[in-house]
Amino acid sequence: MTYTKPKERPTIETERLILRPFCLTDAPAVQKLAGDIEIARNTNAIPHPYEDGMAEEWIGTHQAKFEEGKLVNFANVLRETGQLIGAIGLVVAIEDDRAELGYWVGKPYWNSGYCTEAARAVLDYGFNVMGLNLINAHHMSRNATSGKVMQKIGMKHIATLPQWIKKWGEFVDLELCVIMKSDFKR
């Protein structure tokens, strides 16, 4: 099986979550949750402070990147309330039938298993709907909790990348994890 670009932005339902496309009405919640310094500290791409207009700009990039086959991004919302709790998605390398998993969960929703539940569903989508062969992810060495999520969904640690990124003037080590389609268990 080779990579198949989805025709429309998908929605995935799990036991407790709905993973759906972001919309502009999500922007205030994105700004509030992603604006927490602990979220920004442990992610490479999220700035701090998270200023007005940044969430709208970020959400506004999703459709074009999806149409190019480069990104499938989901708003992670609670099934019961519709409350936005975070983001999860795949940055796709079409030519290699692989993608990079990325996610963040707002601090009020930490330690509830939501990230693991969402990540497992996105892996299933990536492998069984999109036809990807490999999905990788990385986390900052100081963010062991993110590493535990990767481990719980079956990813294997393959490398420590010393001083791989520079966050707020400090060089930070990254831990690289992967999972092959043949190793994925729902």
C-alpha cells in the first residue's frame, strides 16, 4: 500500500474525543491553551507569548497544507462537551510514505490519557487510511511525559539527537521515536 492523500479534512472519533479540523472559532482556546509557558517550553514551534492573531494565522494555514498533501491536523476536543483540549497532527513526507506526529495538550488536561488516546487514533488513521509506512515523532529530552505517550502507542526510541534545536537561547536534546505500519497494533 502506498500513501493516499485524503480527499477532505477528516474527523476521527474515539471513546472520549473527537479529532476534527480546526476552525477560526477555536482561536481563543488555542491562544489560551498554547499560550501557557509550559506548553511553549516543551515544543519547538509554539512561541511565548502567544500573541493575538497568532492562532488565527496558524489555523489559516491548515487547509492549503492539507490540499498540498503536507499536513493533516486535528483539533483535539472532548466528546461530551466539545471543549478544545489540544492539537495533534501529521506532517507528511509524501515521497517517502511517512509522516511526523506532533501534538500538544493544554495543561488543565494533562495526565488524563487524552494524548495517548488521540495519538493512537491518528496512527491508525495514518497507517490504515492514508497508507503510510512509517510515522516518527520526537520530544525534548526534558519532556519525559511526551516520551511516555510515544512509548504507550508502540513507538520505539531510536536516537538521542544532542543539542538538535535551540529553544529560547538554549540548546536542547531531542529524542527520536518511530513506528512502522507492520509494528502498529490498534
